Amino acid sequence: MSKLFESFCIRSVRFKNRIFLSPMCMYSAEEGFVNEWHLVHLGSRAVGGVSLVMVEATAVSPEGRITPFDSGIWSDRHIEPFIPIVNFISKQGAVAGIQIAHAGRKASTDKPWFGGAPVPPERNGWIPIAPSPIPFDALSPTPIEMTHKDIHRVEEDFARATQRARKAGFQVLEIHMAHGYLLHEFLSPLSNKRTDEFGGSLENRMRFPLIVAKAVRSLWPQDLPVFVRISASDWHKDGWDLEQSISFCHKLKEIGVDLIDCSSGGLINVPIPVGSNYQVPFSASIRKQVGIMTGAVGMITDPWQAEGILSENKADCVFLARELLREPYWVLKAANALGVKVSWPAQYLRARPS
């Protein structure tokens, strides 16, 4: 029996397999509003057989966007455009999830295919905020150090985004605490140089991300799952690392977070030993030492590779990203390769291998 195609439940939500679409920014929204692009992009992966379709990093405030073209959920008007997307995903037998996020000091940049350079205020950009006034790199502006008022406001932004996500019909909510964005910036000693209760010790650096997690978990229905994506390592000897991640995940588990989506990097520009399964040890260690469900992500491209990760108990699910951009129907092909019978959309039955 294939572990990859085994169904499982998290709280009241059943997933038909253990293949999840990782949240990937499309940089195609207007004023935060999703559109036909998002419906087709996300809907095609649901048709293709993944069990969870996760909407890209969706900003909890306008200044929380990575680019001016990110999806957003900072107003009630943003709810309605998500509803047909959620409904279509659900009709394909998949679960609709959304990742809510704040970009912190990495905000206000251009689309990647236009170079990704910082966008200044005079070009429809803004000055980013961060735990400390440390720019991301030499080309980035110095962010504004957040006051206690700012911290409380961002907490409220995450709380309101949580409520809107539920009104849109999402069944899974993921909090983005990875890749050098705001909540990761609070966690890492490389980006957090504060001297108040939100900086310094590990306990203090974890404080604000845990406040956000508590707020989200308290507002999200108790029968529905909350995930957290972390960068388990900054890949720097003085940065955030696996040991600190394990301590943090123990706290998240106590709050009621259900699954840790285990990524890495993104806080600073540093060489990363990218390769097949390079992030799987993070997922395996956190799963074993914390006793919480984990998802493995990064350079997972092969059905047998994914099957091995799960059968060796290194994760509870796999998040596929670029591979599902290259092949939206990867799941159907993987099932055929592994000799597993799965349901195909009726419209595609004539193409199913015999």
C-alpha cells in the first residue's frame, strides 16, 4: 500500500492523499484581489489530484505584501473573490487552504521577472517595517523599527485575516513564519536586535510569533487545522537553527498548531546546499523530537522519492511547489508509476492509462 496515496485526517478534515500544493506567489493580483489567473492556476492543481491546494502568501495588510501584486486579505472586500476558487477546489475533492503572511523588511519589491528590486514610495511602493532597522541587503531600504503599537496592530491584522479566511470557506489556515518575512525576522537573532521583551533571548524572540499563533488558533474553528511554515535554519552559524526551531515547535504544539511545514533559509543571502531531500532532515527531526505532524518541502520531484520520505516516517505529507508548476497532473502520473488506482476527473477518463 502506498503511503503517498494513503488518506488521513487532521482534526475534522480528511485529505485523500498526502500530496499538498505548496503556497507559491503568482504576483498577479490587483490591489490584493485574486482573479481568473488564480482560479485557473489553483483549480488545475485540484483537478490534477492534490489533496490540499494552498493559496499563496496572502498579505494581512497592504504593507505586508512582498510586491504590490500580491494577493491580500486585509479588507472584507477581499473575501468574495476567493469564494469561487474555494468552491471549485472543493468540488474536485481537494481541501482549500490559505497562507496568511506579512513580508516585513522584504516588502515593497518588484515582480521577480522584472528583477525584484525594491519599489520606492514614489513608484507605488512603501517603506517596510521590521523588528529592527536592518535592511535585507545592500540594495534594500532600511526598514522602520516596529513600535509596540505597530506590533499590536499586526497581531490584529493576522486576527482579522483569520476571520476573513474562514468566511471565504477555507478549511486549512497556514501562518507564514519562514523565508525571512516578518515573523521569521522576529525569531532570528540576525534580524532581531531589539532590547525590549521582543528581542534578545530565545524566549523573547519567540514571543511575538507565538502571540500571533495564539490569536489565530483561538479564532480559527477548533475542528479545522492550523499549519505553520517555518524556516528551520538560516544556514548561518549565528542565526536561527534546528535546535531553536525544535524549542519553538514545542510551543506551537502547546498552542494547538497541527502541522509544521518545514522549509529553510530566506532571511539573508547565504549559500544553501540545495539538492534532493536537503530539507527533509528538518522535517524528520521536528516530527520525532516534538511529536507533531510535519510536511517536507523542497526539491521533491519523484514519486518514489516522496514515497520514501513518508514510508521512512520523515514527514506526514509532502508539499510540492515548482514540480507542480512544471506538471499540474503530477499526482495522476505518480499514482500510475506507483501502481495505485486513483479517481480521474470524468472529463479526462479517455486519457487514463489502461
